[in-house]
Amino acid sequence: MTPGHGSTVDGVLRRSARRTPARVAVEYGDRSWTYGELDDAVSRAARVLLDHGLAPGERVAAFGHNSDAYLIAFLACARAGLVHVPVNQSLTGDDLAYIVGQSGSSLVLTDPDLADRLPPGTPSSALRDADGSLLARLPDAVPYAGPEPRSEDLVQLLYTSGTTALPKGAMMTHRALVHAYLSAITALDLSAGDRPVHALPLYHSAQMHVFLLPYLAVGATSILLDAPDGDRLFDLVEAGRADSLFAPPTVWIGLAGRPDFVTRDLDGLRKAYYGASVMPVPVLERLRDRLPSLAFYNCFGQSEIGPLAMVLGPDEHKGRMDACGRPVLFVDARVTDEDGADVPDGTPGEIVYRSPQLCEGYWERPEETAEAFRDGWFRSGDLAVRDAHGYYTVVDRVKDVINSGGVLVASRQVEDVLYTHERVAEAAVVGLPDDRWIEAVTAVVVPRGEVTEADLVAHARDRLAPFKVPKRVVFVDALPRNASGKILKRDLRDRFGGR
């Protein structure tokens, strides 16, 4: 039998618990867990999961809000050799059913207020706030002490939208995520003395894998919030309980726009991390002017690589505010043409990656896996330029994916829903610049008879998750196309982007 080497996700917590068992690891609401208590809870939760009749390698979906129970469930899956499947808690209907079904999840862990969204007959169990829930069963559970998973075993399927309507499950191994944690720790200057607050959804790979797990690795005390509530965040900073925050630009824009942003005592905030979508330079400048001692880090990447690939550090912003940085410790990157050959610095091309952080491919999607990997390099789909100093700047996306508030939306899926309306002759969905959402999901429609914007928004709202519903509908007589009949979405963005 191959000896274990401890390069596992749950091993990250186990080592911290042995090193500093009495230090507080996580606070959520009125509950707190020391590292020793958290490690014990994870072992007990692993036993609870296996008592459901699950076997190592089976998939367990997590469909819940931020909580200590959500974190414990993920680590328990890792310890028991199960494959965790995080699900966006705003999904409904076919979107939700597809991920649960395509992943082959044997069990869905959910919060009681979300359980009625699950497809009929789906095996499920409560995470918290219910009799028999995961948290409620911990005191009576015998801690799991079975075989440890191997570093090359799958630990998570991270579903990420592409240009098609169907999302893909990136297969992440223990080894990939542990490498990603070390990259995050070194590139983002994470330390045990930091006081991080985690307010973004834990189903999102950035909050979980770039911040929460790496902070558990270094032994910091983390505060979990249900959502990025400005009042709560400012209170924690003023009270000296939080000095580190990650948020997408949409949240930073909201915080900077609050009337009390200029009056609250926020000097205790030391580290500001942003990513998941493009940060408008004027907003970044406003934040830096208001809090000149605050260190800003731009975090760039995608789920398939853990998800951190590049970082622009606090001392690197001057003169390159729009750059996404340089590759982190375990990531090698190049900019290539369509044939996979390197292009000269300053020339746009597709970023490709090679890294132990990379996924093993897409779950039961061999064709998409083969398309994404070429000669051992992963094709990111991002169009970028590299300068002579090794800094990368993303100039466009190769694929037509809309980044709305840091969440990826496949335009084709929205288009397919619009086409089900009897008064829609043609439809094209694009992302247009927006002060709040960075990119707003916008539908450009050729109508068939009388139809209003409100009609189509209501039609989409009944069939899509809220973040996928168009925020604007534009009516035109015809869609621009090239000689082969392909819709020219760039023309639509240029035409309507300034309105």
C-alpha cells in the first residue's frame, strides 16, 4: 500500500490543530471553534456522512448558505474520502437539477430553507438548524479514524460555466488544492496574525480556497459572515476584530459608495483583496485615497486552477493599475496564438497554464477536457498581453462568458430561455459595462410582434437563477452577422455599451 504523505485538504486542518489546538480557528454567529475543536468536529462529521451509507469516491453536494456547518461538511468530505460538490445557493429548477444529476451526487447537504428547491426524490440531509442535522449529530458521533485519502484522490468538483449552456465540473484533487493553498499564502502574505473576515459565498472557489483554507493552514482566526453586510464589516473593523477582507469589485464599489465610508474609523483594515472580475480603476483610486495605508492585492485566475493563478501585489500597482499581476508560486503561464505558439510580449494572445494546481479535467466530459488541454497546457480562454517585466493584462475573453458581479453567466443559456418566448424571433446576450455589476447581462432581441422588456424579464425570471436574468433588454430590427452567419457580439457591445 502506498504510504500517505499528508498532502490532503483535511491534513491542512489536522496540522494546525496539532500545532495550536487552543487557538480560535473560526467564529460564526455566537459559535466559535478552536483548532482542536474544529478538527474533532470534522472527524465526527466524517463519521456522520459515512453512516449515510456513502463510500469513498461518492459525490456529496453542498447546497447551503455560509456557516460553520458548511465548512465542517467540506472538510469532513475530504477526510472521509468523499467528493464535495459545492452548489450556488441561488440556483433553482433545471440549473440545480443538472448539477446534482450530472455529478451523480448520492446525497445533498442543504439548509432547511433551501430544501424545497431540490428535485423530487433527491436524497438530502440538513446541514444545520434542524433535528438530525449534521451539527446536531456531532456530539453523539464516534470520530472517524479510518484510512486517509491519497493526495491524488478527487476532493471536489467545481462547476464552472463555459460558452455552452451546460456547466462543467472541474475535477480537483487534494494535491492540486494543497499546492494552491501554498501559492495563496506566499503571494497574498497570509499569516497567523491576520484577522480575516470571510463574507463571500463559500461555494465560490475564491473565498474557500484562496482565503479560508489557506488561513486555516497558517493558524489565523477567521470570522464567517452570511453575506458582505457593510454595517457588520465596518463594525468588525472598528472593533479591531477584522483587518483583512476579500471581495469582488461589486462589493468594494458598494462599500466605497456608502455615506459612512468617509466617517467610519477604518484605519484598522490592513489588507484588501479583490478579484473575480475587473476592478474599475477610478474605484480603486478612491479606495486608495481614502485608506492610503491599506494594502491592495489583485487576485486573478479561474476555478480550474484552484483558482488563484496571478497576483498584483500592493507594491506593484503603480503604473499598472489595470494589470492582473504575475503568476503565483506553482503556476507557469504563457501567452499563445491559436496554434499554441508563444507570441511576443505586448501581443494579445490566449493565456495557457501548466501547474500542479490544475484540475484533472472535467467530470464525465472527455471532449471538453481534450479541448481545454493541449500538450500538457491548459487553455484559459482569456485573451491577454504580457509585458517585458512578466506582468499580464487581460484585454478580452476568448469565450462569450459574461462576468456579472464576479459570477460567470453563459450567454447561450440565457438566449435559449429567451427563444422559448413566442414573441422572440432572435436573441443575443452580451455583457455591457455597468457601474454596479461591472458587466450587466443584456439581451438584444429581434421581436416577433408586440412584446415589452418587462415581459421578457419576467419570462426569464421564471426559468433562470436571479443572477442570470437580463438586467436590460434592447430591441433591434436585426442582429449583426458575419459572412458565415455568426452573430457579431463585439458589434453589439460596441453599439450599446455606451448607453
